[in-house]
Amino acid sequence: MARRRVREIDVVIETLDTDGLGSATYEDRDVRVRNALPGESVHARVLKRRRGIWYAQADTPEVGALDRQAPPPCAFFPRCGGCALQHLAYDVQLKHKEGRLLRVLEQAGVRPQKVRLPVAGPRLHYRYKARLGCRLLGSELLVGFREAFSSRVSRMDSCQTLALPFARNLPLLQEALAGLEQPHLVPQVELAAGDTEFAYVVRHLQPLTEADRARLLCFARNSGGRLYLQPEGYDSVHPLDPDDGSDYLAYSNLDFGLRYQFRPTDFTQVNPYMNRSLVRNAVLALDPPAGANVADLFCGIGNFSLPLARLGARVHGYEAASASIERAQLNTSLNGLTNQAQFQVVDLYHAEGGTLPEVEFLLLDPPRSGAGPNLRQWAAWPRLERIAYVSCSPDTFAEDARVLQQLGFELVEVGIYDMFPHTAHVETLGVFQRRG
């Protein structure tokens, strides 16, 4: 069957959408274009069609917008889908993200009393967790992020967003995986780093030979990282070399004198620099007095719980993932806070999540789906005074802010934290206070 010819179009970009794509119209059809900014006339190739919308990638225009960053920091932009906004000046990226948050809040009928200035950190080599795809193309093994509008793996030998140990070792990783006896049976590699150590989790669909294991062990030693194997689900992850020290990575929060241990497959924030700022400001905004009861919902490994406990609050952490609760309990013990913080496995999206003990202060850090159906029950606790809400989705944050406003809470402060520079991702901290 003949391959369908890629359609090329010329369009004028009108706006920038929430995914960092330029919006345009071509023959009465909506078009979304990568590497395109408002006001630019671009030549683009249509790469995907979905639900009546064309998705295209533009050549860099001869006359770019004033806000265009040229050249972008990474040579593999815009083909690599890991970033969406490298072509946009950084200060304008922040304005775009803040504007998106304020628009959805306005649409929800929520007006914050104060908007904090955007909080930013390092723009490059900030990414301490990532998942890279692997694909055998002829005799070449590609290891990298997916291409934009495609499931194909980008051809890349460096990355400006990965933490330096991963960025420097990417060619070595590609070489090691390409040398396996069945490299086509390695679909992905996960990366995770702590303060001083870093790890690779290699997913493999068939058992590895002794020669494969020796090759991967050589890569681990040459790169200075640890290597884990994943033959099936996350429960199957194990060190390639059982004698290679601890199963744990670790990061510190020096603001509160804390150290956290975690496994490479545990959820931790991608950007440690922004995480420290976010934790500090969320805890200080919540500001519970010593001895006050705080519920940390969707608590993970205790990222917010332990700083609150360190300041003297009695913290009750809840989370559906049992592995995260185990790690939270471990970290509580390691930091000498077992009398201040307790953790329990609870599915906060189901009925049991609506029957939690009442507290005076609440910290929420839910996934993209938002706080869920039990938010109304939690907000109805008569002693609840203040809520610090950390969100990775402006849309669900705005909807939950509307619910809280209906139930008597004012959004007294809100602001964005640029956890993922050069992407369209927006991290938000909102502080709610009960009226009266």
C-alpha cells in the first residue's frame, strides 16, 4: 500500500493554546501547530488528524515573533516531543502559564484575593525523573522521548532538560541497550535520581542472557549509576546486582532538616529545585500552630507531611498506593517523627475517603483528576480553617476552587510554580481560608 503523502500548508497563527501549540485556521479547519507563535506566518506539515483537528509542525519562520527564542536551547526541538515551548522566550512562557490559570479560574467564577509572582528555578537539566522510549530502527536503537504527534522515538544523543548524569550518559545507554541480544524487546527505560545517586530501570519483555546482564552491569559501572531490571510490572523491579548497596535513592529538604528515601519507581517530584520552593511555601501558607491536626491527602512518601510534622503539627497522611505509605512510614522513622506523623492506605476517591477524622488544616496534592468526589465532605468539617491545595492541572484546580468557594472558603492566594520549564505543564499552589 502506498504511503499517504504528508500535506503541507501555510497558515497564520492566531493564539497559543493550553498545550503550547499555535492555533490557526486552514480552509475552515482548526489547526494546531508546534514551533509556531501568535502573529507568525508559517509553513507546516500536517502530521496527525484527530476529531476534525489537524496537528502540524512548522518550519522556523524567516520572520519570527518578537517573543521567539532563536535558536531554542535544544537541537532536537521541535521534533522531540519532550518540550513544547523552547521556541518561546522564558518570561513569556511564565506569563502564558499564569494566564492560563487565571482564565480558568475566571471561567469558574473564582477571583483570588492575591496572585503571587510566578516562581521559577533552573531552566535546563532540571528533570530528575523521566521515562524514555526505545525503538530498534534497522540496526540502530533509538532511546529518547517520543516525537511530537507520534509514538515514534526521537533520534537524540543529548537532552537539555534531563538531569546532567542522564544527559551525559545517554549515548552510553543507547550503546549498551543496542548491544543486547534482543534489543527490540526493551520498550522503555525509566530514570530516577536523588541528590547524589541516580538509577535506570530497564523494562525487558524476555529474560536477559548472562551476556546481556554483564553488558548492562558494565554500563552501570561506567556511568556511575545503578541499574534495575523490570521483567513485568512494578512489583517485579529489582537491582541487576543484588550486592550494589541500598535499594533506595534519597533527597534532602534542608529547609526542614529532612532526608527522604525512595525507590526508583516511587512517585517523587520531577524537579527538586522547584519542589523545595513549593514545599516551603505550602507549609508556611498553611501555618498550623504546634499541636494542630493536619490531614495530608494524596500524601505520597511524605513530601509535605514531614515538614509539617517538623514544625510541630500532628499530621495524618492518606494515600491509595501502599508502597508510598510504606515509604512515608520509613521516612517518618528515619527523621525521628513517629510521634508527630501517622500514615494510612485509603482510596480517597471512594466512599472510605469521605469518612476521615476531622482536622483543622488540610493539605491537598491530588493527581490531574483533582480532589475527587469527597471534597465536599472534607470542606464540611466544622473545625477546618485553612487549605493549601497543590495542583498539576489548572482545569481541575479551578473546578475544585469553585466547589470550595460555594462551601464558604475564599481563595486568598494563588500562584504558579514552573516545575517543567519549556513544557505546557502548570503547577499551582492555592491557599483557601474559611470565611468569617
